[in-house]
Amino acid sequence: MWIKIKEQSITEEEWDYNMFNIFKDNNDWNEKNVVGFIAFLVMVVFAVLDLVTGYVGKDLVINEFIYDSFTLVVLGCFGIAGLEKFAGAKK
């Protein structure tokens, strides 16, 4: 079964509006989740690189405070976002 998807194109003005809409106070994005997810992806990249370099026989040297910083950012972002969802954010 083939599904035909209608091609959608947006104008440059619509793209600019949607792109910079995330920086407004009233938007649909939760910035804490976005930052936490990006920091989590960096941690996953560190882990994969560590596994790959370990398999090759080299040692990947990452300063402990850098990794701990990303860990704290992830825990802080997701913790605050979770508390807001649980307790209800006051707007």
C-alpha cells in the first residue's frame, strides 16, 4: 500500500517566523527539554566514542568535570521540567 504525501513548501517568511518563535516567551516549545536533550545526545556521543576507541585499543580521555557538567545539565533540565509538569507551571 502506497501513501501519497502532499508536498508542502513554506515561504522564507514562514520559516523565519517558525524558527525564531522558539525564542519568544509564549511558544509551544519547552526550552528545558530541548537543552536537556541536546546535552543527553552529547553524553551519548561521548559514550559511543569511548566504546569505539576502546575497541580500537586507544584510550579516550575526557575530563571528569566536563562529563559531570553535562550530567548535571541533563538532570537539572529534566528535573525542573518534570517538576513543572507534576506541580503545574504557573504562567
